[in-house]
Amino acid sequence: MDGKTADGKMTGGKTMDYTGMEIVNLITGKTKLLGVIGNPLSHSISPQLHNTVSRGLGIDAVYVPFLVEKGDLGAAVRGLKAINIVGFNITIPYKNEVVRYIDEVSREAALVGAVNTVKNVNGKLYGYNTDIPGFIRSFKEESGMDDLRGKRVALLGAGGAARAIAVGLAFEGISRLYIINRTRGKAADIAELINGNISPVAEYHGTSDTKIEEVLTKSDIIINATSVGMYPDVNKTPLDFPFSFLPRQVLYDVIYNPGKTRFLEEGEKQGIKVVNGLGMLIYQGIMAYEIWMGIKVPDEITRRLFEFFPGLPCREGFYGRNFH
Ligand code: NDP
């Protein structure tokens, strides 16, 4: 038996010393509760990100992971509302399903069909998608291209990340969106969503279409929103044919593990501007925090997060795909 006796002696023979014990004041009766719902969650960096922001700002809040089993999402959301949580994130696999449990969903989140951030205001749940502004802010700040109006964009991929990015870009006033995906039908769905609800700028292609090189050449921005090239498949690239980038082009990769994918490496070798997805990850978190707390997170805190977080993916056991 591994229990211990009242005088601190372990039944296994070891003696515990409690003299250094102190009252723990990290969480009190006034501490605000935040968290993330998902499954799996063990690789999520959101607890570190949000708790670092709270600590930096001196805000009395704690952010915890809530592992929710399939079929329990509705009960989990009702439970969080019942215990007066301030707000929470939703990650894989529940970003779409959660929409049905939210009282009011923002227009952008409704278009994407996915909510990653919920704020609880007096028992009413408001849903947002901060992947959209998170990507736009990261792209503009890190690429230096801060006006997207009139730009032509090639978007590789048609999964959840691509959908959020497509909606964000269309609202920014780009003039053309070429959606390229292995499964053509998924690219067609996003094109229809954009053309029917925001502006008629989208066209779609399968990855083996003969026009791919032509649309890539026309593009000012090429974005990888597939998971191709993500650890451990670091030798893969979504452009698996030789392509010469043009000096005006900017490459963005939603992947941040590795920090430089083969796709970005090839762009960099050819001397063009490349940006990875770490900024999108950090900004979606910052923007969620701003929604919950009704404050603007100072740039200095954001800058520190950019310094801290590139180190995190090197941690053993971090290599999942469920990072939020
Ligand atoms: P999804 O599973 O929804 O979509 C995956 C996409 O990748 C699909 O377009 C899929 O094509 C494509 N794909 C996967 N494998 C291959 C392959 N072997 N060849 C060609 N295409 C392939 O994933 P998400 O959209 O949620 O995530 C995509 C990536 O974005 C991941 O690496 C994820 O970590 C990252 N991400 C980063 C974020 C950030 O904040 N930086 C936020 C969210 C995601 P098909 O439709 O044909 O299957």
C-alpha cells in the first residue's frame, strides 16, 4: 500500500517532510474560470498560452483543459454554463458540433460553421471564430502586406483551417481566390460558400488539374492550409512539382511544427517572403482572451508570447495535430 499515516510516515517506509508547506494562493474563491473543450487535449498549448497572459496582466483567472468524450458535448457545455464559466475554447473534434449549443453565433463563425471561442454573458453563450481574425492579423503583421484588397490568393487545402482563412480573405476584399484541394468537392463547397455569401471571387481546382501552375503564377499569395509537411512528415510539401516562385509572392503555411516546412524552405531559398502558422495560433488565443475579458492585450505581452512559444513544439510528446 502507498498511503501515508497521520504523522506523515509513508506506509512504504519513507518519511515525508511537510515543514516547507505553504498556503497556495494561486486560485481563490474569486478566481475567474476559463478553459478548453476537446479530445484529445494533452498536446494543447492553450492552457500555457492563456495562463501566461493572465499572469502577465495580473488578472486573477485560471484556464484548464476539459477532456470531453464523444456524445457528452451538450452536457459539457450546459455544465460550463451552470458553473458560470467566463469563457472557453473549443477544439478538435467539436468546433462544428458545438454551434448547436450556442445561443448567438457571430456572422463569420456561422459562415465557417465552426466556433472556437465562447463567452458566457449572464448565462447566454456567444460564439466566435478567432481563427479568422487570428490568421488575418498574423498574415498582415508578419508578411508586411497589410492591404489585401485586390490580391490574388492560391489556397491549398479545403479543411477547417482553409475554410476559416477563405472567409477571412474574402471579407478583406481580395480579388481572386483559387482553392486547390486533393478532394475537389471540398474545394467546391468552400468556393460556393464564398461566392454565395461574401463576394464572387472564388474558383476551385483538384490538385491534379492542368491549370494549377497557371493559377499559382497569377497569385500574389500562396497559402498552405493542408496538413502536408507537418511533423513527422517534414519531407513532404503540398507543391510536389518544381515551381519557381515570383519575387512579388508571399508564402504562408498554417503549420508551425516544424517552424519551417519544406514548402516555406523552398520559398525562402528562392528569396521570397515566408511566414509560418505560429502567429495564427498565438493571435487566435489573444483574440479569444480579449473577447472574454473585454480588454486589449498589450503588444508587449504578444511579443513575449512570440519569444516563448517557438520553443514549445520541441517538447517531447508535443507532436499531435490538436494544438489549440
Ligand atoms: P482538416 O483535416 O480539416 O483538413 C486537412 C486538409 O489537408 C484537407 O484539405 C486535406 O485534403 C489536406 N490533406 C491532408 N493530407 C493530405 C495529403 N496527403 N495530400 C494532399 N492533401 C492532404 O485539418 P485542418 O484544416 O484542421 O488543419 C490543417 C493544418 O492546419 C494542420 O496541420 C493543422 O495543425 C494546421 N492548423 C493550424 C492552425 C494555426 O493556428 N496555425 C489552426 C488550425 C489548423 P482532403 O480534403 O483531400 O482530405
